Amino acid sequence: MFMQIAIGAIGIGIVLMVGYLVIAQVRAALPTPQVDNPCLGENALAAGACLGADNTSVLIDDSDYIAGVAGTESTVFAGFGLIAVGIIVLAAFGLINIFK
């Protein structure tokens, strides 16, 4: 019984590791869309919405896209963490059954 649980836990662990690698590679491969720079040509030292912003580039990275992808990645990684906790609980259950 414990051997079946251990083999299942190892299999789930391998799937988790592959999942982490796939998610990281997908995020790295996705191109970041760019939008028009609203601060182009503005005084970067003047107070206002463009204070300290890049005022030389025509296009800048879309901050909404970057935040959305980061949030999605965090959610997926949290799900993987819950699965990892499940593996730990499964292994503990197997150990309890062995020494019962």
C-alpha cells in the first residue's frame, strides 16, 4: 500500500517540476506588447504624471499585460504549491499506515 502511495507521490512531484519549467518557459517566450508612450517629449523632472518616466522612447512595455501575466503565473504556482502540500499529506498518511 505504501509503495503505491510513494510511486504516486513521485509521479505527481515529477509533473509539478515539469509544470514549473513549462510555465517559466512560456512566460519567457511570450512577447511583451508595447503601447505608445504618453510621456514622450515631456519634461521628466517636472511634477506630474510623467515625473521620472521614460520620455525618450516612442513605445513602452504594456504595464497592464506585465501585471496580468505575473498575477496568472503566481496563481498557477500557488496551485502547484497546494499540490505539493497534498503530496506531503499523502506521504504522511502512508507512513502512518506503515507503523499502525
